[in-house]
Amino acid sequence: MDNGEIEEIILGMGANARAAAHELAVLDSRVKNDILRAMATGLRGSEADILRANTLDIKAGEANGLSSAMLDRLRLDTTRLEAIAAGVEEVAELPDPVGEVLEEWTRANDVHFQQLRVPIGVIGIIYESRPNVTSDAAVLCLKSGNATILRGGSEAIHSNKAIAAALQSGGEKAGLPANAIQLIPFTDRQSVSVMAGMDQWLDVIIPRGGKGLIETVVSLARMPVIKHYDGICHTYVDKHADLDMAVAIADDAKTQKPGVCNALETLLVHADIADDFLPIMAEAYSVKGVEIRGCAKTQAILIDGVKEATAEDWDTEYLDLIISIKVVDDMVAAIEHINTHSSRHSDCIITEEGQRAESFISRIDSACVFHNVSTRFSDGGEFGFGAEIGISTDKLHARGPMALRELTSYQYRIRGAGQTRTLNATT
């Protein structure tokens, strides 16, 4: 199939999605929840087809030399598929943001103004590897009243097709409009370019994946992009920190799941407590197999087993059992380092002094700033949102974990009783 045919098909999907979005926008919460439960039923009823498709992806991944970690992220079984279906039902139980009145007021002329949440419209999502994202993205968009066009990675193409088909066919039995959930069946780069350019149909595009993918989408997109490039997360251990707490938090933030965007990458330690804290911290990391890359002061304190941290390390998202450690003279130096090297994702201070914590929090320019809490809590589920579609380090339109509310916009509705605006001679 040539590029012209691919473009024609994808643009047609865009037009169909816009028509579906108009229908979705007027569905009430009860209907949307019924559709979601029907989607879950559709997933369970299509288990054999989905697992068969996943087997094709696994075999192709093995033949192409995918790592064991990537294959594990790709693999589905009965238990994992049930978890995906149960997740759809959990979204059905979440509050519906659409229609929420944000503000309302009446002017002296009795014109009534109302600001309320409405769907964005059509959302394009480009993602890599994990087939569960197909379901997560589709159901969150549906709950928030949006049509969605999905473009997954080549590694999971068979699984993605089967899951999307099960969701759409299952949902249609409860009233889901046709073409509300569409999966682009192509995995070539041309499909990304077409999506990024069809601003007449897509209202926003959300890339989920590696930095290269996100940079490509941003460079091509003609519509707003919600994204984060890196998760270079910091934890600063203040001189007033409880050291036992600091060890526990820094251990959890680095080792609980190192390959995710909210994992700790750089640990900053106040010079006044570095001699006492660093040996304890290094021992905890040693047990977990963490490689330490330290500044000169860190190396002098720990002596053995610490590699020299280079300038590049302070700007690196390792996504692995590697951490960079820097001893800083004071909190001002810690704040300066974070605001220079952070990816504006999630950063933390550990201290028992409340005023110092508040000063730190107000000066850190990141989406999520923590006090005595592991950065691993930078997650929609942990925030109590129930689910998320990703983490945004942008400042407009969404920032931090993106859940149902972040998949809505707002609209002003103005009601009157025949009022007109009389213009004077100077206007």
C-alpha cells in the first residue's frame, strides 16, 4: 500500500471519529457506564482471539530479538486480560467529569453565565509496546466523551487490533457510536506523519513512549500535544531529615520499579548530614544492586564502588538500577540544581522542618513536588484518580497525572431573556 492510500484511509478515520465525537458528547453518564461494562464483557468474550493475536506478537518479538523485559510488557494471558477487563469496569465506577459546573454567575442585566466541563472531541494517541494501553486509552476517552484514534507500535499490532475490535464491538451492543474507537492498522512512520498533520480532525494528540517518538510527534504536530519527554526525578535529603525515613524513601523511589518515569534518578544530600547518611544509603542500594555515580564529595565519603558522575549524568533518565548522587552545600543549591536539570516531572524534599519544605515546594518548577513521599506516587491511581492516560510535564492544558478531568475542556453557556447590548457612539 502506497503513502497516498495510507493517508486517504487515516483521513477517513478522522472524519468518522469527528462524527462519532458529536454523538458521544451528548451521552449521559448512565449510558457511558453501560457501554464501558459492555466493553469489559466484549474483552472477556474475545479472550481466545486476543490471546491468539498476542501469541503472534510474542513470536515476532522473539524473532526480532526483543529483550525479556519488553516481551514481558507485551505478553498477555488470562490473568492479565482479566485485569484489563476489570480496569474497564473500574472506570465505569469513576465520577463523570462531563457536565460538571465549574462556575456560574448572573450579571446585573440578568444574563446568566455558566462554565462547565465538556469533552475535548477527538483525541489521537500514539504509543509503543504495551497492548493494555489500547484499552486504557480507549475507555478513558469514552468515559470523558471523546472519540479516539489509536496508533500502537509494531510490536503489539496483532494484540492491539484484537483488543480495539473487542472494545468497539462490545460497546456497540450498549449504544457505543460507530467509529468511536479506531485503531490505525499501519505501523509505518507515514501513519504518524498523517496523524500529526490532520488538525482538521484531531483536537489534541498524546504520544506515549520513548523520547524519540515524542520528539517526532512534537516536530510534526499541527495540533496541541500533551506529553513528557523524560522523568529525571530528584530527591533532596535536607539537613533536618529523618535519616531512616530518607533511606526508605530514596530506596523505594529508585528500586521499587526503576524502569518507569517517576523513579528517582538523582539524589541530592545536604553536606551537613552526608557523612552519616551516605554510607547507610549506599548499603541499602548495594543490597538492591544499584550502581552509584557520585560527585567528588560523594566519592570521598563512600571511597569504594562509586563511579565518577559526569556532567551528562545529571541530565540522564537511567530507567535502570543506576543513580547519580550529589552533595550540596544548602537547600538553595539543591533547588538550583533541580530547576537546572529536572525534566519538570516529579521532585521531592525529605525534611522534618515544615517551613523549609514549603519553601522548597514553592520554588521547584515541576508538575509534582513531594514532601516526605516517594516520587513513585506520581501516578493517577495513587492520586485517587482511578486511572490515567499518562503524565504531562506541560503547563497547558494538563499538568501531572492526566485522568478523566484532563481529557475535558470547558464551555461557556450563556442564557438570557431577550437582552441586547446597546452600543454607544464611541464603541
